[in-house]
Amino acid sequence: MKLKHSIRAGALMLALSMVLVGCSKDESQTASTAETSSPESAETATAETADPYAYLANFSFSDGFDENGYLKDVKALDYVTLPEDYNSLTLPAGTDTVTDEEVDSYIESNILANFATEEQVTDRAAEMGDVVNIDYVGSVDGVEFDGGSAQGYDLTLGSGSFIDDFEDQIAGHTPGETFNVEVTFPDPYQNNPDLAGKEAVFVTTLNYISETVNPELTDAWVAENINPYLELTTVDSLKTYVHDSLVESNMSNAVYQQLVENTTFAETYPESATQYFNDSFLFSYYIYAANYGMTLDEFVAATGYGSAEELLTMASSSIESSMKQALLMQAIAEKEGIVCDDAALEANINDFFSTDDTSSYITNYGENYIKTNVLQDILMRQLIANATVAAA
């Protein structure tokens, strides 16, 4: 269930994530491992190969839920025993406290960083940890060797990408300098046994240092970049929004942690729910496989996970956690007599997404899936409102 963070934790941050997704300069940077892999066996896939997971082509995130946001044909209280105090929890001291430093750090790392630009710095010496752009030509006994030259290569100093001492010798030089980097190849040297143990000289030119620079946080910047999504126009309003969101996230995490630690789950889960959460997990892999013209098992094998069944086994703990969350929150909903019917959805959906246009979410995920997320959000708001934070 990837529509948002677990339950209320980060729910208010969803709108911020919408801003970042919409404005990210390179969406591919957030792609999953499966998405960015390039399976070498893709060329050998055949359309004739049967795929036992072909039914996933028709998968919908709403498949597992009914019109009230409940797991379809599942009574959660048959599988969940709630703690007696589930609706009057006492949370650890400080759960409702967020410092100005934490707010500033979140904005810097999670908002401004998504609007950062790369600048070419040429007026200072390179330091370990810098990303430098270099040209180099390597030679042994005055003779250039294959694979020893490159132009415009981006290297992070201290990454250990090159052989010992190479990166250390770049530190301290200033862009525009050309200098020798003298190294000794290790012995043995698997990349090129002919170079093992030999001394080499790399004539290196430091072109520039690449720095990532966040934009300055000003009222004008907020009005231009955040206001279209959250209707925030000043730095103070953004900081207040982030502060309140972080507090609510902390409260939600504390509530859910207490609930799951003190809830008893049945030894077996509903078969329909198990199937749904397995399918939900495999769905993205199936889509990637289809894009490569492969079956799911072929794609999973090509990305190093064996088979789809093996992948499910490796992910079983995460899948079980998602199912427990759905069962636990539905058990509370059943106990409280709360549903997310059409009226409740209409009353809460705009607040949940922090936008008036929610049509794309319903189109992509289906109405029943949206209902279960909104239902969990309603429940978590109630649990937070009824919780008490212990005195420091």
C-alpha cells in the first residue's frame, strides 16, 4: 500500500510530496531498484513463454476493499484482539514536541533539496567528499594503456572508486590545474592482470568541483513553488505547516507503535487478504516485466531475486506488516462502528490530499482503495485526539 506513509504518519506530508514529485528535476532518481535495473536477459525473452502471473495485468489497488473501505469479505475482529486502552493511549513525553532545528532540517533536506541546482565551482581547492570533474590519461613506463583515459569524468573523492591513493592526490588541487597522479596497481589486479603491481602515472586535469546548491528560502520562493499546491505564501506559513505535520507524524508513529505492540493477531490471516497483499507487492514488478517483454519470473530472475515466489518469501515480513496494519485499523473501525462510505469520502478526501482535485488519485487507485486510506486517516485522527502525552 504505497499511496502514502503508514496511516497518519506523514499523511499531511503527502501534499508536500506532491509538490516534490511535480517539480523534481529528474523523476528517475526516485525510481525503485527494479525500475532502474537493466536485465541482461531481456533480449532473450519470448512472447510464447507462459506467465502464471498474467492475471496481474488486471490488478487494481481497490480489488481488496469494499465500498466502506474495509477488507473485502473480512471481519477483522476475528483475527485481531485489541488492547483495552486502544482509544485512550498514553504516549511518551516529548512526542508532541518538534524543535525549530528539526523543522529547518526537514525543509532543507526534503523540500529545498528537490529544487537544488548543480553549480561548477572553480575558485577553491578540492576536498575529500567533493564531486570533481576530471580528465585523465594513464600510462605505464610512458606508454598509454587501454582503459586508462577518460574525459569529463565525475568522481567523488573518498568514494574508493579508483585504486588506492588516486583520489587522495586530487584533493588540494584547484580547478584548471593539470598534474600527475602517481599510483601502483594492486597485485593481483583482476580488472587487468597485465597491470598488476606496476607503477602508473595519470596526467590529470581538474575541470571543476560540482556543488549542489539549494535555493534560498524566501517568501517569494514559497509563493512561486509551494503556493500552487498548498496555498502557502510565506516562509512562516511553510514552517508552521511542516511543524504541525511533523508533530502529527510523531504522534501517529507513537500511537501505531503502541497499538501493534499490544495487539494480538491470529496465527493465520484471511486467505483473500493474503492474496491481495501479495498481488499488491508483485504488481509493480509485473508492470516492469511487461515493459521489458518478459514474464514476471523471468524479470525477477534477471534482477537477481530468483523467482517471484522467492521474492515474496524475502518480502514476507514487509507484506505481513502491511496486512497487520489493515487488519488492526479495520478492527478499530469495526469496534467504533466507523466506515468510509460515499458521504465520509466526500467529506474528507480533499483534506486528506490537501487539494480540491482528487480525480487522478481515484483514477489511478480506485475509489475503494482511497476509502480505506481515508478511513485509516479518520481513525488515526481520533486515536491521536484521545491520546495523552506523558509529562516530561
